[in-house]
Amino acid sequence: MSELEQKIKDNASGPKSAESDGQKVEQHSISDQIEADRYLNSKQAMKKRTPGFKITKMCPPGSVF
């Protein structure tokens, strides 16, 4: 599990906001965290050198173009 996935899991299990001694802490919403995870995953996928899919034209043996 990546560090970001672990942080999302920890944030989901904890409270959204907390207040103690006059200090208030609020986390990003779960949907924002999921969107950030999707963005980072897509960014990482784009760094790979291999294409996701390849379109080729099939030509049976003996055919002439």
C-alpha cells in the first residue's frame, strides 16, 4: 500500500474536524483525497514508456496492398 493510500485510509477512519484548546483542525474531504489519488496515479501511469494499448492493422499472409 502506498503512503498516499495509507493516509487516505487513516483520514477516512478519523474525524473530519477536531477542536482542542481553541485550536481547530479540519481535513480535506474524502472526495478531494480520492481525486488527488486518481490524479497522482494517472500522472505516474503517463511516465511509463509502454503504451496502454496499440492499434495495428492485421494483414493475412499472401494479401497484397
